[in-house]
Amino acid sequence: MPKYKPLNVQSGNWLPPGLLKKEVKMPKLKTKSYLKKRASMTATGKIRVARNAHKKLLRNKSKRANNAGSKPQYLNENMVGQAKILAPYGLK
């Protein structure tokens, strides 16, 4: 003899009464903090990152290097897939 009465005799569900109504939610994925702080997404979907070596010792660098450092740099197509895994819900 079954422990629970069937909820729906036609379909033959032998589950406890509260179990059918619950929805199982997938856990949220966390965005990696280091990517949030260092990258942002443009309106076209490119990922903008800051250029390296543009924070310290700027007096010792050439004018051309300093000007190049102020321009945005974008991730290449090989790295975009990795960045989307690390930030599953996108970047600001």
C-alpha cells in the first residue's frame, strides 16, 4: 500500500502533496569581482579594458606612450568568450 494517496489518479502521480507545486530554481552564478572592476561593456558588445602601464611613472614615458595609454583598449575575440563566462550577466 502506498504511503501517499495519488494526487491525480489519471496520471498516476504518487508524490507528496507539496512537492509538485515547488519550482526548483537554479543557483545564481557569481560575476568575478576582478573583471567587474577592470572591464566594461560598450553598447555594441565589445569589452573595454584599461591599457597597461598607464598609472605610474608617466614622466619617464614618452609622449606617444602616454597618449596611447589614454585611448581605450578592447579585448580581442579570443578573450571575449572567457570574459562572458566570468561575467554571466554582463558588465556595466
